Amino acid sequence: MTGLRQQGEADSAGVPLVPTESRQLLVGRILRAHGLKGEVVVDLLSSEPEVRLAAGAELETAKGALRVGSSRPFQQKWLVVFAGVGTREAAEALKGTELRAEPIDDPDALWVHDLVGAVVVETDGTARGVVREVLPNPAADLLELDGGALVPVNFVVGWEGDGDDRRLVIDPPAGLFDL
């Protein structure tokens, strides 16, 4: 892209774009076109489809925002129609596009970007390390600690502090750190 496009402009496939910001979270990916009328298959990474894929919701991309026209569940994914994407060719041009959005304001939610760098302690106060990365896993995402230990996120029972003072409190089963 040679520069930020203005609202209302379109890319070479005719997909309308809106300028985007770069602070959003990754919430999904467009996998492929579906059918002839511009629908796409989306792998949604958010647990809030009713918010992320509601009609009128905007999802940011590297090229600009896409506005959701409609969505429906489809084979453990989502079929989405974006406003202005009315042909298979326009939908195919979106293949591989990452979809981003602002975090949902939920004080009880734990966000991946908040977990990285947090100190992990057990309920008895035993320090276990610092979260280096959050690894996707079908059963439960895993916290990779700086010492190499892997802790399923479903063992997190609490959260303390802000900024550089973040602490995750975990209640792991006996022997988890003996492996």
C-alpha cells in the first residue's frame, strides 16, 4: 500500500476501505470466499461473535476497516458478508486477511496481551515464573513460562495488579511442575 486511503476509496478488487488504526487485537482471519455473492468464511478467534460479527460492526484490516453486513455460523466457523463486497472476486481478494478490533470493555476478561510479562504465582504464594508466550491449544491455551513450564489457562484463578506489576494466580494440580 502506498499510503493511507481515504474513507470511501476501494482497493483494486473493489473492496471499500476505511482508514485503520494499529492498536487493535487480532479477532479473526478470512479463510476463503464462499459462494458467488461475496460471502467469506471467517475463523473467529473471539469468544464474542454477537459483538464482533453483529451487523454494522467494523473490523480493522491492514488496508482499512470492513463493515459487517451479516453473519451466520457455518461448520465451526462463520460466514460473513461485508458491506460493499458483493462478488466472489472481491471476496477472494480478502483471503488471508487478519481482522482486528478494539478489546471489549470487560473488567473480568483476561487478554493475551495482558498475560505476557505477568508473574505467575500459586495460591500459596509460590512463584513459578513469568509468562513468555501464550500458545494456542485446542483444549485450553497454554502459558509458556520463562523456565519452559507450560500451564493451561484454565488453572488461572485470579489476577492482581496493573502494568509491570501484573500477577496471575494459579491453582495447578499436584505434580504439574514436577514433569
